[in-house]
Amino acid sequence: MMFTVWVTGADHGVGFELVRGLLHKGYRVIAGRYDKRGKSLSELVTAYGERLILVDLDVGSDESVKAAVQAVQEQACETVDLLINNAAILGDIQSGVSDELDFSDMLQVYNVNALGALRMTNALHEMIRNSAQKLIINISSEAGSIGQCSRDRWFAYGMSKAALNMQSKQVFNSLKSDGVRMLVIHPGWVQTYMRGGLDAEAALTPAQSADGILQLIRERLLNPSSAVAEQRLEFVDVEGNSWPW
């Protein structure tokens, strides 16, 4: 049986590498793209054909999420085995509490990072429930860990990821009786362009982070003794180490 995986924020970075890695392993992938101008996903379509479905997707928009789900269903895709809520934006990371803060920007970061994942899960919950695997992965961050917090800035990003963690627990409580399994993952410090330029000092390339995430997914899907299989919710990094909420 070919499993179907939906990845949000698939245009570049970790999201793109997740799509590429999943395709390489034989999955059918639905890639939610925000920017049509990128060529990387189109090149994967050339290589993998019908196993890759591209959909325009802004997780910060109710209408965009609904349209994307409808577009996928029109292609005779009735179930989603695995949803990876990866899409996120960074926002202002420089301003402190004594500075002039852009609250509109904070609301947009919260809308994408916290509510975006909830929009996707809400829109797809029946397709996930009806699938063989019933797995949801929320890509969070160490910045969302209250127990490990040492920052005095990054308000929008940190608060939005903490909200994502709480949302993950609430969704898990709601869906676990239907056999839905969830995992919250900190992807590591990754070389991305979220700060505008390449964060070249970061420890992991997007491909390395994606490989770690996919390894965790394999362990949770195939290992019956894992916490996910036992219906417990974990917050872990790409090496499988537990993080405090």
C-alpha cells in the first residue's frame, strides 16, 4: 500500500527536503506551496510524476486551506496517512519589551505558526481518521519550550510555537480515541533563509534535519513499543531527545 503524506511549507528548506525524502522512499506526497515562482518542486514533479501533487497553500488563510483540500479531493485522494505541519514564519526577533513592538506582525506570525497547523488538521481530520496510519507531525521549535526558555526577545515566534505545542496536546486529546497518533518535533538549528539571508552558522542543513524527522517518523510508524504507538504525546528533537514543554 502506498501511503499519502501532506507537507505544508514545502517550497524550500526543511519542507522541500521532507518532500524529496518522502518521494525517494516511495510515498505519495501532497506538497503545499506558498510561492509558485520556485522551480524546485516542479522539477520533482518531472522526476516523480503522479506521486507528487502540488497545491497552492497559504496556511494563514481559511479560504486557501479549504481550496487546497478540495483540489486534492478532486484528484481522487480520499485519505491522508500523515500530515506534516511544517509551514512557519519567523517575524521580528530583535525587539525587546522596552522597544516599539509590531503587534500586527506578531498576530500574523501567530496566525501562520499556531493557527495554520490547526486549520490544516481541522480541514483534514476526516481524511486522516480514515487513513491506514493516522499520524500528525507538528514541527515546533525549542523556542516554544517554556521550560527551556532563556530568550528575552523573539516574542512572536516563541509565543506562537508555545501555542502550537498546547494546540498539539488539545488536538491529541480530541483525536487519540480514534487512533490518531501525534508527534511534536523540534527540527534543530537549521541553515534556512527565515532571517532573510542564509543562516550559515546553523548546525544542520535542511536535508540533515529532514532526514532526522523522517527517521523519527519511521520509528513511530513501525515500532509498536514507541510512545506514539502507546498513545502518548512527545515533544522531541530530530535525535529523539525529549524536550520540556
